[in-house]
Amino acid sequence: MIDKTMTVKRDKIGPVFGKIAPNTPVEVERCLAVFLGIAK
């Protein structure tokens, strides 16, 4: 969840701790549409 976007210096950012597969956001969007009842 993003409340407010802002710039941050690179040295303040830690290492990557996870990764999402390229097709995961599409799957989440489809499931959300079905759950909300707006899927075709």
C-alpha cells in the first residue's frame, strides 16, 4: 500500500528482499475483478 510517494537517496534503500513473477500482477487483477463481480 502506498500512502505517499517521495524520493529517497539510493544509499538509504536496503537490498531487494523479494521478487514477483511477471504474470502475477495480471493474475491478481483478474482475481480481484472476479471477487468484486466486475469480471466478464
